Amino acid sequence: MSYIELTSENFAAGVTAEKGLVLVDFWAPWCNPCRMLAPVIEELADELDGEVKVCKLDCDEAGDIAMMMGIMSIPCVVLFKDGKEADRLVGLHTKEEITEFISNNK
């Protein structure tokens, strides 16, 4: 598992202060599509290690961050580039779709 667990306390340092690409999976434990996406995020974290920082943020635990980011539906995968939101995908997506999403936003 090479993704990083984000919290309200480490979100700014782990995402908005970072240079390069950071992919954040906004999820919740009760969300079935989120649980279905989890293995895909784990695979991407391993495959993109060193190229894209991959993180997960539990919206139940860090509701303040989810609200600040305007997360209305989960799962929601947000790609940050040099600390700023570049794009987002809402809903369950395949590994290939997320890989293409990242490539299109480099």
C-alpha cells in the first residue's frame, strides 16, 4: 500500500503545498462504489509511485476538507497539479479511465 491517508491535519501539507501531481480519492467507508474503487486506487499508487502522489481522504473523518473542496458525490477523484485542482472525476471509474484522466492533465 503506497497511497497516503490524508486527514484534516495533513491535507494542506500533503496536497496544496506539493509540487507535481497529486491524486486524491475522496471516499467513505459506507460507500459501496468507493469500496469497489479502492483496489484500483491501490494499484495506481503502486504503479505511479514516483510519478504521481496518490492519496485517500475519508470524507466522514475529514468532512471539513470535503466541504472546502466542494465534494458533493463520492467517490470523487481529484487531480492536483502544483497544489491547485486540475480536474476531477466523480463516480466509479476503471483503472484505464483514471490513467487516461491523469495523462490528459499532466
